[in-house]
Amino acid sequence: MENRPLIKRFRFLWAGLDPSLSIILIGLVVVGNIIFLSASSGTVVTWVEQARNLLLALVIMWVTSRIPVKWLEKIAVWVYTIGIILLIAVALFGLIKKGARRWLNIGVVIQPSEIMKIAMPLMLAWYFQKREETMRFFDFIVAFIFLLLPTILIARQPDLGTAILVFAAGFYVILLAGFPIKFVLPFFIIGIIGIILMIIFADQICARNVSWPILKSYQQHRVCTLLDPFSDPLGKGFHTIQSMIAIGSGGFFGKGWKNGTQTHLDFIPEKHTDFIFAVFSEEFGLIGNTLLLILFLLLIQRGLQISAGAPNLFTRLLGGSITLIFFTYAFVNMAMVSGLLPVVGVPLPFISYGGTALTTLGLGVGLLMSIHRHRRLVQT
């Protein structure tokens, strides 16, 4: 038997994986583990759980990267349909925790809304692939119906953070498929005007406790405390105030690993999950934040490169949507922690603690790896 070096015997583990994407992912995971050890205050059990979650995500990424792209097209409708059925089941007899009906017990407790983060772009990419040669404006209307159905079901649970991510995942596919920008601009302008009016009149509305027809009461409180977190410094505004203090106190170089006072005096809530960016900012400062942003930008750049070189419309739309979802995760989390957006449950990719979110992110990277691995050369 040939005595091959050990590294060559296990070459199959990374054969076919995109080197650039793998290096960027390793960088994010290393940074995430470093800051997680500080955020979790050295709790070994919690770190072991996070390591287990990361390992599961990496295994899912590796398995997904081996799945041929044609298989993804074949299962797209089934994954979407199963996701919708599970969301309806949640609405009818899902488990209620902390006032929200988001989970379903099928022997194991699952959160079906997470499935839609991948099922939504899969379904719409498949839909536009089938209509590539005869695409009409009516096809975009049908696509929006596909998009709004799970978004509304998830928003009613209520789970605004996941609803935003699912809507964004589908909307990116619709935009990349060629939806006319002129139809988006009016909604963008209306949104800008609405934000300006909200800033001008929110004090009066919040002070008088006027009910907003679109938002639930707790969501209305989030908007009010976003505009003025000091109006309720020990209640709804506590999260935002403490995270902003932590970010500001980090300064240029930060206070050093495990030296964050806001972190280790337990002023930052959810410091190892949604607000872990505040911990990172306090301990590593502007320099650390810049390096972290570079890693995320490199991730997005490589994802878009893979999407641009994809063999057909389905893979281009799927890869582009998944890449932009990584951007949405990072942007919404950082803006939320910095006090620029209301507090919603959106983790920082590969940094925050979590099992379901990490699994979804690993699946997304695996799909990008699959698109890159199974690309075909076009004859010229």
C-alpha cells in the first residue's frame, strides 16, 4: 500500500471548497470564538455549546457544498412547500414561549421560520429560471405573492427580525431577476418621508400613547425608544443605551480582551447573542471594528464573484441573494446595536451564539460552495 502523507489522505475534506471563501470563514469563526470567550465570561459549558453549534454548521456547509446544483433546482418547490405547511402548523398549534408562537414540536422542537431564509431564495430562483425566456411583469407579481405569504405568517408569530430577513432574501432575488427599479423608488421615497415625519412627530405620539395601526404595542415601544432611548432608560431603552456606551467607551484601540467594564459588570444584555458586537467594540475599539468590517466585506465580495460566475440564472440569483443576506444580517445587527435601528432578533453572522442561525448561515455558505464547485465552462 502506498504510504501517502497524512495531509493527502484527508485531502477530500477540503477538496472542491473555495479557498478564498474558506479563509474568510475561518477568520470570522476565529474572531467569533475570541470575543465569545470574553462575552460568555469564561463559562466553559457555554463555549462548548457554541463550539458544537459551529461544528454542526461546518458539517452542514461541507455536505451542502457536495450537492449538485441541479438537485437544488429539483427540491426548491418541495422545500418551500414544506416550509409553508410548517408555518401554518405553527400558527395553528405551535409552542408559545415569551409571548410568541414560533416553535413546533415534531418529536424535536424546531423553528420553521428559519427554513424559509433558504427556501425563499431557492423557490424564487427556480421560478425565474423557468421563465427566463418569456419573463413578463406578471411574473414579478406572482413572485411577490410567493414572497409575502411566508413573510406575513412569520410576522404574525410575531418574529419581526426573521420576517425582515425572509422578505429581504426573496426581494433580492426579485431585484436581481430584473424587477424595474422605477417601481421601487416610490416606496423608497415614501419610506424616507415616513422616517422624517416619525422623527418630527414621534415625541408627541409616544408621549400620548397613540396606537399605531401597523405595529403591535411592543414594536411601537421599540420605535419610540429608538428615537429617544433615554425616555425609558431603565426599561425599553436600557439595551440601546448600554450598548452605545460600550461602543463609545472602546475608543480607537479598545480596552483589551476581557477588560470591557460594560461587558463584565453585566450592563450589556444578551451580550453573547444579539449584542455581542457591543462587546467586541468595547474591547477592540475602532481598529477591531474596521478589521471585522473588512472580513464581512470580503465575504460579500467573494459571494458576489461566485454568483457572477455561476452557470445559469438559477444559480446566479440564488448565490446573489444568499450573499446579500449575509450583508443584511451584519448591517441590521450592527445598526441595531449602535442605536440606528430598532432592536430586533438578528444575530451577527458567525459571531453571535446560536444553533439555528449558525446552521442556516452554514447552509448558505455551503450553497455558495456548491455553486462554485459545480460551475460549468461555457463554450465560446
